[in-house]
Amino acid sequence: MENKIVIYQVLPRLFSNTCPDCVPFGTIEQNGCGKLNHFTPKVLSEIKSLGITHIWYTGVIEHATQTDYSAWSIRPNNPYIVKGKAGSPYAISDYYDIAPDLAEDIPNRMK
């Protein structure tokens, strides 16, 4: 079956997060967060070597979190509706933007 599709679903905020000691209900500074730029050509090649043909990046679209990005003109989310500090990748807050948590360079995250 050489045309078989094999999808690898990944949550980028966890994929390359190297924080060894996560704090319950901790902040992004305490617990860390994987970044989209951690999916380097080498990493993608290694995933492909597993027989993966497609990657489904879950949690890339901006979702409600308790992280304060007001310095970048991103409106804060109501903390009463956010699940934990990091929120849920399914609680979309902007379908036309990328989650700032996943960016090294927040103002240029869409690039």
C-alpha cells in the first residue's frame, strides 16, 4: 500500500517543551511551551522517517489562555472562561491568527 496516508497529530505546545518540572496551574514562564519553529527540517525528516505522510498540528489557531499579551495589542481573555492557564486548544478565540504561545517572535507569528 504505497499510497497509504499516515497522519501524525501533534500538539506543538507539548511536542518540544523541555520543562522537566511543570507546576500545576503554572504560567508559561514556569512550565514552558513548545514553539512552531522547533519543527525544523531535521525534526520533520525524522517524523517522515516513521512513515508519516501528513502532520495535523493541533492548537495552532489562537485560543483562550490566561497569558497576558497586551504588550502586543492582543486582548486578554476572561480568566473565568479559560481552562487552566494554558487554556484548551479547542477554545478558539481568533480563527484568523496563530496562538502567540507558539511563537518566538510574537509580532511576526503569522510569518
